[in-house]
Amino acid sequence: MNSVIGSHDLVLITIDTLRYDVARSLAEQGGTPVLAGLMPGGQWERRHAPGSFTFASHTAMFAGFLPTPDSQGPHPRLFAAQFAGSETTVGDTWVFDAPDMVTGLAKAGYHTVCIGGVGFFNKQSALGSVLPGMFAESHWSLEFGVTSPTSTRSQVHRAREVVAAQPADQRLFLFINVSALHQPNWFHLAGAAAEDGDTLASHAAALEYVDSELAGLFEALRRPTFVIICSDHGTAYGEGGYTGHRLGHEVVWTVPYTEFFLEAT
């Protein structure tokens, strides 16, 4: 990352609540062609989330603790705060002298932008202002939130405006928290009704929707860009008697991850 910081824009997209098994299955079946066409080998990496719900996971990720490969480590990290004795900080790690990588990137000359999704980014309360408050510029509206059937389209539209507004000599760190997978997601499944509730099928349909909308974002990224896409946690749909997340079940801790470069166009 030491050769990337300063020479590339950075984009971090968290697809909130996305399960690894659903993401992997859709990639294999051709259900997410946009993402599969960009991911190395067309497949997601299997990783472990740093938290079991949005606030905990994003707080860790912004400190440099992205989802961890599920094999035995230690696994070198892309980003790390200066911290004595860290076994995952190596020569290739970009080290920042700040409490979070957002502030670190700002110190390195990046304009930092947050496009929020779920409630922890809505800026409607003190808690909902913590994460977006790390950024120089932040955006949220009801159209970006979990109750909007067109949330990703609205988020991508705003992201395209942000990208277009950047001066040629200004590096950008763009973060997007995609809300479409978070409950409620039943309305993404054709023929479903509110009384049907959320299911694995509607979860998958929501990811197919997200995939189709993200194409517009990638088309707008015309400068050299390093992209990270991952989930912050999964969610349960009855496995082991559990529903939801903020609990220690395999479907919550296991998340998809990918990273790739986009060249200038």
C-alpha cells in the first residue's frame, strides 16, 4: 500500500449484512456479473469479520482491521495505525499516525467522503454521527437507507457526483455503506410481500440488485483506483435457531472480501 497511497484514489465499499455463502453462490451462478467481472478469479475471498454488527465492525475497519483471511495467520494488513508490537504490520503496510485511517488519509492529502446507508451513518443522533464524523464530507438521506427499495441507485448517483467534483490534483478516499442487504430486504424479491418477511432468497435478490447498480459507480471511476469491497458481518435466517446478527454464529462471522485495481480511463 505504500506505493498506492498518493498515486491512487481509494474506494471502500461495505455491503452491509452480506453473507459469504450467498455472495459465493451468486458469483458461481452468474447472478452478480458486474462484481464477478472485477474480482480476481471472479470469486470472493472467505474472511472473518472484525465485529458482529455494523458499528463494531466499521470502527475496527477504520482503524485498519479489515476482515481477516480465515486461514491461520498472522496476516499482514494493508493499513495500520502506529502501534508498538503489531505482528500484522509489515514493510508493505501503509502506517498512519492517527487513531483511524480516515484521518490518516486526510493527513496524506486525501479528500475523505462518506456515503452512508444504515442507521449508524444517518447523522440523526450522536451515535449516528460518530462514523460519518470521521470524514471531511458525508452524505445521508432516507433514499440511502434500509427502507428504500432504490437505495443503491441513490447512493451511486451521489457517489458519481462526488467523483465528478474532485479536482484533477486531489486524491479521493470514497467510502460507501450499501444498505440494501440489511433488513428489511423482502421487497427486492419479485412477488414477495411484507408479511413474507426477509429470507435467504430476498437476501440474494438484494445482492443481485446491488450488483446491477454498482456498474454505474465503476464506470465513473476514471482515475487509477484501488477498490476494497467486503461485508461488515453476515446475518442469520434461522440457522441454529438464530435470526439477525450481533451474535456469534458462523453465518455472522464469515464474510466475503475482494480487492482490485481499476486503471485510468
